[in-house]
Amino acid sequence: MIIEIKNTLLEYHCTRGFVMYDTFPLISNDPTVLFTNATITPFKHFFDGDVVPHNYALAQRCLRVGGGAGELETARINPNYSSLFEMFGSGLFGCQHREAVEYFIDMLVSVGLPRKNLRFVVPEANPFSDALLAHGVTESSIFTIKENGDFWHEWRFGKNGLIGNGLTVVFARNNMEAKSADEMVANHETFVEIGNLIHVYGKVRGNEILPIFNEGFDVGMGVSRLAIILQNKTLYELPPFNELLTEVATTQMASLANKSVDSGTLRVIVDHLRSINALIQEGLRPSNKQHAFVLRKLIRSLLEITWVTAGRIVSPTGMVSAFARYDTPDIAPLVESVVSEEERTFRKVLEQGRRVLAKNHGLDPETLRDTYGIRQSLIPLIQG
């Protein structure tokens, strides 16, 4: 279903004269981001560069990994979350809000979403509201917000970069009505966020907003999110996620932990492994520098989750290898080698930490984390 949806979107735009692009590398040359995390990232110069822009469309692999450990575990509580995902994106130039909204709604309907189930969250006192009403959207399906929260009304693309405001489209299961945007947030299983249509109109310089060469509209939405809606399933019930979860992580982790493992933990492990494989495929190797440090953090986070779940420090090589043979078979031996080498490096760090703890029984765990990168959850394992 995910492949079919992607192909439908690409065909829709190809037949309408959009210039089609292949996915760009995950490792971005944009100095404001480490990885391509949105479809607009490779096209910022179309909006603020001395070029003549054209309407474009693509399906782009994106990676979003936060700075905090908790963000790496989002999949534990959200069965529809994936750090590595494919985003459909497009850019429109030379049109106004009404034309952009007409295109946006028609595109959503073309993949099978009924118009009556669409809800829109828009900035207060913004042309998007009038454009939606002009195209037959009822007032009860439009919700206004004043500031960014669970829904956004303003986007800033990198420090001192492009700025835009826009709408978020939400799918209401069973055509359920809502009285406010907050109600949709509180009932996220009924109201599923699809994507955004953003009017990019300027760039930020300090406290100023300056004009740009080419105002336009940016569209971004997760392809798998559409599949979730159309099939009425969670992400990890869809292929290939369900195969990765069931055939690889479940079997391997049950063996390592000598017990059944909860679905939230398995989703986190699958999410880590997919991101690790992708970054190794892009040519990265773990180190303490920029992009490579993210890979190091991901591998060590995977090791920690595995060890804490198993209740002992045990090598996950078998799981990593089996997963890579299924997910990225062309580089499976390389993935196993890279992860194994980083595990050896991390075990040496743990041994250093164990020695420090043996000499300083009352050592503040924060000191161990800040000095060695050893989080508190690992302390009982290295002391055992």
C-alpha cells in the first residue's frame, strides 16, 4: 500500500507538469541541519536564490533524531512513529492561496481521502481560511490557532533561514466532528495528522523578516501516514514494518532476554536499527564528529535498550545481522561489522566506568553520564 500511494502521488504530479526529482541523500549539505529532515531542505534555493524556480515533486527519505534520549524512544509510546521515513513533498510557485489550496485538496482526494473527512488547522486571520471556504470546506472543519503548539501555524527552516505560515490537514476517522484543535490533539487516534501546506514568504535575519526572491508553497506529508489512514492500521501493522517487528526483533529479542518483550520496546529497537542501517548505507561510521556522532549515539542507545531489556550485557550481533539481512541485505555484513566494533568500543567505556564506581561508591550518576556517556540505567549492569 505504501508503494502504491507513493506512485499515485508521483503520477499525479508528473501528469500536471511538475518536475520530478529522485530522493536526495540523507546527509545534507545544508549547514542548518545534519540530515535531510523535510522535502524542502534541498530546494531552499528555489525560494531564496537567484534562480527561476519551477514546480517540483518528489518522495524523499528523511531522518529526524532528536537531541535527547527520550526522543529516541518516541516509538515506544507512539505506534505510528518512525525516525526514518519517506516524505512526499512538492513546491508550487507563481500562484496564490486559493490555487494552492485547490491543488492541495484535489491531491488528497486523488489518493483516496474523502473530502468530508478532512479537517484544517490554520493561522488566525490568514488567507488560508478564505481559500478553504472558497473551495467548499465548511466552517466547522476549519480551526484557527494563534501560536505553535501541538499544531503549528509558523515554520522556520533553519536558523536565520526561510519562514512561512501554513495549514495542517487532519483526517477525521468516521467523519467525527470536533469543537476545537485541542480536542483533535486529545483524540489523536480518531484525528490523524496528514501533512502541511505552507506559504513560504520570507527569511529571518536576527529580529527581522526580510523578503525573498520567490514566494511559494511547500507541501510535506508522510507517505506511510496516508497508508495508516487508508488501511485503518498502525504503522507497525503495515509491511515492511510488521515483518521487521515480528520476524526479526521479536524472535531475536525473546532469545536475548529469555522472555517475551513488550511491543513498545520492540518498536524502539526496530526504529533504531532502521536508522542505523540507513546511516551506514550513506557511508557514515561512528565517531564524535557531527553526523557520525548521531550514528554513535544511535548504536549505543540500541545497546543500552538491549542490555536493560535482557537484564545483562549480551551482544546483539545476531539480532543486528538478521535485521540487516532483511532490511538492507546488500550491506548486511558491513552493518554487523560496524555495530560490533562500536559495541567493543562502548564496552571499554563501560569498564572504565565500572572501575570509577568501584573506587567511588557514592559517585553522582550525572557525573558518570557527563564524563563517560553511561546513563543511570546501565549502572546496575556494570556493577553486577
